[in-house]
Amino acid sequence: MKTIAPDDFLQALSAKAAQSRRPEGVTFELTYGCNLRCVHCYNPTHRALPQELTTGEICALLNQIADLGALTVTFTGGEPSVRPDIGDILRHARRQGLMSHLMTNATRITPSFTDLLQEAGVSQVNVSIYGATEAVYEGMTGVPGSYRQFRQGLLNLAAAALPVVVRMPVTTVNYEEIQACRQLIESLEMKFQYCLEIMTGVTGDRTPLHYRLATDVKVRIDQELLPHRWISEPEESCSGNQSFIECACGQSRFAITPYGEMNLCTAFPIPRYDLRSGTVKEGWEILKQTVDRAQPSDRYECPTCEVRPHCRQGRSDAWLETGDMSSCLPHFKEWAQTEHRTHALLDPRRPR
């Protein structure tokens, strides 16, 4: 019998889902509550507000997600483990036949919590790492003692032999420790990935961009560590998708906020369809229409841009920063130009 790697299976499934315009994956923000205060974070409140979805509302939405044919649901936040009902939610997702992924900072991962993850059949744990030393890690999180808790959480995950991917958002604070972070994670026989994209807060707050690396530093990191780069959801293009919004949003994926708003993704918080007054099935139709009706404005330069093959700007980046999906953001253009020049210099066909 032919076997296929889980990542390859999910990628193939996502491509088929996009072709048929059926959702394959859902990102579910369970709460904006978090025990850390990371400098680069786009979280709008860092607090769990009273209007967040109840346990019953979340479970009802999971039923609808399963009925719609989605396979994977990624639970994130905030920090999802701060919800006291996280066990009930994970168990319910499993009963509905959904594959659960959990995004966590690992600072609250105890042996009893790893028991819960195994019991609930969580198929992947995505952990964020912010530094390899206490000073740098806590310089990112803003919380004394969080580094020690993170290291213990990692050890608990390793002891439980759970499938773990550790992802590093690389910023001006921690970029010098990227290799040390990789070595730390690989010493625990876990998979390491890094991400260079830092985005505007979902409320339009540009503070996180203060921690975005210069483009030449980004290109240098890619040269050294490219096989470990994490391609974030907005950058995942759909096979054969010719729409203005080229990513998986509204093609095979969607997101739900802690307040029950159904959006294209966590980084693309539109159209804010209210699931408390509607259904996931109805919301999916609205999301598809949002994608299909999106049109470029007269500011759209991408088709004629010579560095487009190297550009990582998505429609969501432009929308978050300017309110216009068509805008060309100077940082991304400079990044693409720097990468283009670097590729040309490294081209073995180039005359010496």
C-alpha cells in the first residue's frame, strides 16, 4: 500500500478543496487572553473579554465546521490554554472527527496538559519560541519568569513524544539568536521553523512594525536557513487560483475570532460575518463572494512589477497597513528588490 507523508497529504487535500471551493482548514481563535505581552504581537487586547464565545457556542460551531466538510482546525489565541474549558473544546473537536492543531507559547504546558493533548488526539502542537536565552526571550515577551516556564513546557512536550513544530518569529530583538534557537529545538528532536513577517495589528496598530527586520538582514537569514522558513497562511497560494486575492483565504480556509466573527484569516479580518446570528455554511458563501468580488484599484502595480517573483506581500498586508488591498508597501518592494539583486549575484550563469 502506498503511503504519503502527513504534510503532503494535507497539501494535496487543500489543493483539491480549493478547486471545489470547499473549506479544508479553519483557524479558530479561542481567546485574546494571554499570559505574555509580546512586543511584536498583533493581538488587539491580550485580555479575555466577556463577549468571547462560550463553551457551548464553540462546540456548536465545531459541529457546523465538521458538517461543512473541513478536516483540520487550528486552535490559537491569544494563548488558548488560558481558557479553563480548553479540554472540553479539544475533546469535542475529536468527537466531531476533526484533526486538531494547537498553537501555544508552551509556558503553561504541564505533564497533565500533555496528557490532555494525547487524550484529545491533537495531531500537531505549534509552539512559538522567542529567544534562546532568558534576556532575549523575556525582552520579547515582557514577562519575567516566562523563559523558565517555556523551557519546562518544551521538556514536557518532548517527554510526551507529541508531534511538535517550533516556530520563531524573527525580530530586531531576537534575530541574533536564530541559530541558537534552531540548535536548541533540534537537540530536543523537534522541527524548527522561522518566520520573517511581522504584521500590523488587526486594529491598525503599527507598533509591531517597529520590530521588523531590515530587508538585507532578512535576505541574509534566508540564505543561511531557507529550508527552515515557515510560509505563513496568507502566503500560501492556491493551485490554479486566478483571483485578485491569491491566497487560500476564501478558497480552502477561513478563520473565526473569539467573538464569533468569521473572516478570511486571522491576518485578514474581513468580512466579520457574525456567526451568532448566522451559520458557518452561510458565512462560507459570504467569504467566497468577498474573494470573488475583490478587484484591484488603480494603485495595483503587481502585474508589471519586475520583482514580483520575489515579493512576499499579500493582499492582507496591504489592507492592514493602508485599507487598500492594491497598495504596494515600500518595505515589501525593497525586500523583493534586495532578494532579486542577491539572486542575480549568486546566479552561476552570471559572468564573473
